[in-house]
Amino acid sequence: MAKITFIEYDGAEHSVDIQDGLTVMEGAIRNMVPGIDADCGGACACATCHVYVDPAWSGKIGERSSMEESMLDFASDVQDASRLSCQIKVTAEMDGLVVRLPKEQG
């Protein structure tokens, strides 16, 4: 299990425990974190679970897939640190991960 902190655009923080094997998006939805819409339910078919992840975590969360890269074309304010939270599978090594939410999704 990992404690992951979601920081909304306005600075509001939500720290939640997410079970290993779930995605960051699933953990956000199950804990009613505002700002993660997840319109496609985690199928990597939209960009409504867009988050920013500090590059220091890339070794633990993996790189973007080509499908994720394509879907990020539909996200607002994409940055180098942009990821779709439905594509980040939680492991115990991610304990302490902080993700920031964009001003708007999609």
C-alpha cells in the first residue's frame, strides 16, 4: 500500500492510501479526490485523469506508453511531467508520491 498525495490546482491536498495493483486514478476515484474525472473509467481513452508527476519519480512509475502519449494530445496544459493517472500502477515503492492536478481536465 502507498500513501499518495493529490494536490489540486488551488493547493488543496488529499492524501490517500492506495492498494498495490490499483492505478493512481482508481485510488483517486475510490477516495473521491476532486479533480480526477476519469470519464473513460481507466481505459486510456480520454485525458480526464491528467496529473503532473515530479520527474524524480519516473524510475518508480515508468515511462509513458505510445497510447498514453496520444491521449495526452487531448489534455489541457500538457507539460513534460504530464501523465494519465490511469496508466500508473501503484506499488509499495510509490509511498510518498505527490501528484499535482491541472486547472482543468480534458
